[in-house]
Amino acid sequence: MPDIKLIEDADDGAITTWLAEHLRAALAVSAEIAVSVPGGSTPFPIFDRLARVNLPWQRISVWPGDDRIVPEDHPASNVGKIRARLEPAGARIVPLTRDAQPPHFAIAWLGMGADGHVASLFPNTDPRADDRLAVRQLTPDPLPPEAPFDRLTLTIPSLVDSDEMVFVIRGADKRTVFEAAMKGERDLPITRLLKAARHKVTCFC
């Protein structure tokens, strides 16, 4: 299990500042970098703030950690909403495809569900740290009623192929799940991901 730093009660502004600092640090040592980012409702206000930060966005490729299999202009599309916010700033947005070959990520930014899922690695999908695929097409069971779609998702090996991981989670119930995963107490996707990680992990909770 990696060393995990918990940062409590950080607002969107503080998280934006942290991300900007870490992106600048990565860009100081690499001409181009790639990051993976989450979907869901939590990150989009942070994207809006981050897009206004003075960064060399043309040197940053942004990959969704997962996406619903819908057209980009569908309200449930993660990549469509990411593109709308970060492409005008100059970032290169890379949609997920089944045959995509994700790069090494400077930062893998993730959320987590109350059931312990990360990206679209839900408990029913039996995610593996030794998955031979970089991207999988999956069907959550049960399908979330707010987004009843099949998914494409980065796998555990793709997510841990990063310099560091950062989680932004909201709510006491999710924090309880995350802290149990830190201790390896429950066999959930988040637990398997943390066990596979060998780098810095920060959790804003």
C-alpha cells in the first residue's frame, strides 16, 4: 500500500491550486504531459477554475478515466463536458476507445463511488491489477439510474502507470469507504487500486 495523504475540508479553489502546482512541476521536467481526469458532477466546477489558470495547456493531453458509450454531444458524455471546458484553454482532449493505448500519466485524478468503484471499475466487474488490457468496455451492475449506459474505462494497470494519483471525494460515507480501503479491509475496486499503487496518493476528502 502506498503512502496516502488525506487533506480535509479543501474547497474547489484549494484543489485547483494544488492541481495547478503539480501540473507546473510535471511540465518543468517534461515537454509534454498527459493526465487522466474523472467524470461525474464533482470535478466540473474544478475544471472551470483550472481552465482559467495560466498554464501551457497546449503541452497537456487530457484523458477521461472512463466514459459512457454515448455521442460526445450527449449530456452523459464525460469527454464532451471535459472538451467544452478544457479545449478552449488549449488542452488536447483524447476520447477513450477500446483500442486506445494510454500513455504514462503525470497525474491520475480520480473520484470514487459509495460502492467503492473508481473510473467505471465497479464491484461487479472484478477489476484486476494484472489486467492485460489498458481499456475495457464494461457494463455496471446495477446500472446507475442517472447514467444507464455501458462504459469504457481505464484499467488498474493504466491508472497506476502514473507519477501520482489524486482523489477528490465528497461525503462522510465515501470517506469511510476510502479509509477502509486504505487499511485493506474490504475487497473493493478502490482497495485493489490502492494496493497496486506504488507512488504518491493524495485524497481530498
